[in-house]
Amino acid sequence: MIIFRYLTREILLTMAAVAGVLLLVIMGSRFIRYFSNAAEGEIPADILGTLMLLHLPGFLELILPLAFFLGILLAYGQLYLNSEITVLVACGTSPNRLLQVSLVPAVLVSVLVGLCSLWLTPAGALQTETLLEDQRSRVDFSTLGPGRFQEFGSGRTAYTEGFSEDGAEMRGVFISERHRRSDGTPESVVTRAEAGHQAVDDDTGSRFLVLTDGERYSVEPGRHQAERLEFETYAVRLSRDESLRELDSPELTPTRELFGDESPEARAQLQWRLGMPLMVFILTLLAMPLSRVNPRQGRFAKLLPAIFLHVAYLSLLLAALDAIGRGNLPAAVGMWPIHGAFLALGLWMMVRAQRKGMSG
């Protein structure tokens, strides 16, 4: 029991350190991208934290298997370097027992990866797309910067000279819209107003930008005439309180609904989600013999080949995901031969390492 706790602690601590570094790098890169979008006015800055939180399960789904794989390599590599594995084997701890000890934390990691791939990641992706789609469909004060022309959804460009002290009202508003009339004729509409503020219709839930003291110009391309309308108050609809367009991508579909979907995209996505927890156990088999190093080589001797092996495994799964979705690979075959091939490789490496002697 003492040996079990010791080895498990070494693996999990090393995995946590590796996962923390990888998560910091990946989330930092994504945050920079979103921060750049917020600086350009494409998304409001106050939803950055929500977007990063929604992306977290998707990051963990990919990071945890790799972190656990490297955790075993580094933890056992250090034990080999200190000749601790040699002592354990000499005291009667068989290679199979070491594998059993490694499979216990593998079950924990597999459950976490399964929660992410089967539930949290698609739910987070759906919420992310819904949130971004909602932002694309509206002009919001939080995304406007004074003195800048900024494009929004529905062919709109907005400009404001500045805001009131409390930020509730815009000064010097300009809005350009491109749309078609009921007869299909293209039309450009330019609206200028001294001030504007947002309002919500209590009955319908629709959001409006209420403009005051301005003019509205309607121009048809190719014509030298324009319609001009002066107004004291004019309301521009920004969004409606209704469901967004259906987001039916398989990546956003709950796992339970994928079981009843026979489309190639859905079958590919289902196999991907089911295969991620399985990948943890296969990587454990691969990591055990790869962690065996000679004390003269150092604990990082086989780190680079191991990373290449993981990259090849993941790349083949991604290629199969795309091929199944496109219909180039039968869903009945799917990703399972890839998992089977790496499982066979792991078993072969384990048997070969045992024949050489794990304490070699």
C-alpha cells in the first residue's frame, strides 16, 4: 500500500505540473486572440472570462491524456534514474504490478477526460457559439469605442463620438446599414443623430437603439437621388428576444443525441468522444516501457520519441475524424483500427520490455 501511494503520488504530481504548464500556454494563446478581438470591438471585454471558462473542458480533453502520458514517463524515468525501480523489482514487485499501480490513476484521468469529451466540451462549445452568435446579432455599447468605425452583424457599421459620464448615452451617433427592400432592390441607409441610448420593449423583449434629433438617408446604388427623413426620435431594432438560429453542428450536439444520428459527421464525432477516455489507457501501456531508461541516459532520453508517438496517435485520430465526416472512410471502420494498432504496439512493447527485464 505504501508503494502504491508513493508511485501514484509521483505520477499525479508530475501530471499536474505538466498539465498546468500546457494549460497555461494554450489558454494564454486563446486569451490573447480573444483580447485582440475585444480591442477591435468584435466582442465585449466583459465576456472574455466566460469564453475562457467555456473553452476549459475542450482544452482539458486534449491536455490530460498527454499530461498523464508525460507524467508516467517523467515520474518513472526519475525512479529508474535513482535505481528505485531496480530496488522495487528486486524486492518482488513485478512489472505487471507496476502496470496495475499505473492503471489506477489512469482510471481517474480517463473518467475526467470522459466527462469533458462526452458532456462538458460539447456543452461548452454550444454555449460559446450561442454567446458569440448573440454578440454578432447586436450592436452593444460595451463593444463600441469612441471615435472609431466598427462593423457589426447584419451589414451594419456604427460610430459614436463619445459617451455620457455614466456610459448610458452615446453622443454624435452614425449608423450605416446595407439591406434589401421588399422588392429585392439593394439599399444603403445612413442614420445620423445627436444622441442615442438603448431601450428594451417590456412586451416583446426586443432591444432598440433610440436615436434623437437626427436625419436618416436612404440611397439606392446607381441613383442620384436620396430619401431624407428628419426625426426627433427614431428607434433601430438591435435584437429580438427569440431563439438564435439552430446550431446543429455535430461538435455542438449532446452525446446522447449522436447515438441516434446516422450521418457521417455525427458518427465521426461520437467515435472521437468515446475514443478519448480509451486513449488514456493505451497511452499508459505505451508509457510504461518508454519510461525505462538507463541511469547514464537521464530521465529525458526517451521524452522526444514519446512525444512524437503521441503526436502520431492524435494526428491519425484527427485525420480519421475528418475522413469519416467527409465520407471517405466508412463509419463502421472508423477510428477503432487506430486505437487497436496503438494498443497492440503498447502490448508488444510491454512484453518486449519484460523479456529484457524491467530493471534492465
